[in-house]
Amino acid sequence: MTDERLSLAFLGTFESLRMAPTFARGRRDERAGHVRQLTVSGSLVVALVRGPDDATAFRSRIAVRSFGASEWARVEQDLAAEARYAADLLAGRMPAGIGAVFEAAGLSLVPLSLDEVAMDCTCERWPMPCVHLAATCYALARSFEEDPFGVFAWRGRGRDELLMHLRELRSAAAFAPLPVVETSPAAHVPDAGELEVTAFWGGETVPVVPVGGRPGAAARPDALLDQLDPPPLAYEGRPIVDLLRPAYRALPEE
């Protein structure tokens, strides 16, 4: 929702009263500068209006319900979570689509019906709203276009407080600790004496047991000679394996 759409939505609530002559006069008075003063304080808007036919200025008031602390906290969390919302607001702009954030929290920035609004004017003319209140509505809509933070103030959250909360939330999110990721137990890593191969007949992983009878047992230094096909070599009638065995047995066991 842009600044212009916000003001149009606000005016639509009042123009739905079908008091066309009154609001046409109020629009003319506002454009002519007859709204002498307009202030937004908390949930209350107060204006001093003196039309061309008025001997004195009249005080017009329009009030809405301020959002509670928990409601604002919910909205601020959502605004801070979306970088573009926070960036626009911190730059003094009304972000497009901001109305959806309030709707998600079950709220509306502008009143959706006159049941949400309280109005009075010191002119005490009937019916209400009078021309002074109509002029105040147009002046308030114009102020929303000039300063989008006015509508937040009308709902109970001033500019400085809102921006401070958004900065705090953005800063807290930036320095939040990384989430702990649950990991599965580490896979078994074979030790130096254990290798794993896949049995070709079933794809099953089976351990190769070192020479010595059981996993982890120390192997004889000359055991390698028993696992190899003996070479067809001999010296003085003795197989070469028999000649090498004393040398292998002299090696230290590991």
C-alpha cells in the first residue's frame, strides 16, 4: 500500500457515508487552507477549522483505537524480517504491500468502518460528520501522503519508536547464533589392520581378517610368503621361498 493508496483507503471509509455535499465542501475548505492546525497525538487527531462562513475556528477530533504492545510487537517482527519493508521505512517511505503485514496480524492501518472511529466537533452541528470534520479528513489524508509515519502514530506507534525497534530487531537477527544442526553418528572408519571389500556375490560388505586368525591379531612377518604363489625359482635345489623365510622372520613384528 503506497502513500496515495493509503490516503484513498482512509477517505473511502468516510466517503462511504454518501454525504457527498458535505464532503465536497470539506474538500474545498481543506484545499483553500481553512484547516488551520492539524496534530496527531496517540490515537487522536485534532484540527482547528475555520470555514469562510465561520465567525470562529472550531475544534474537530477523530479518534481510532491504538494497537496494543503485543500487536505492535507482532507487526514489527514481520516488518523487520522482510528487508525491503525495513529499508523503505528507514528511508522514510511507505513500503508497497505493507497493508498485508497488518492484515496477517488481524489488523488494519486505516479504519475499515465508522464503527472503529469516534468523531466530534465543537460546532455541534447535525448530522455528523459536519463540514469541519470532512475538511479534517482530507487534511489528515494529505498528511499521510506527506509523512507516511503519521498513520503509524495514529495507531499508537511514533516514528522514532518504530524505527528504533526495527533497528534493534534487524541488529539482533544479524548477530543471532547459527542453529545447531543435528548430525548422525560418525561412520565406522576401519583401522590399519582392517580393510573392507564388497563380496561380489551379494554386494555385502565383509571384513578381511589379517593373517593370524582374528581381527586385530598381530600377523607373522613371514605370513606374506604363505599368501603368494611360490615363484618357480630355486637355489641349490631349495625353493626360493624357503631361503627368504629366515630373513622375513628376522623382521620385527608390528
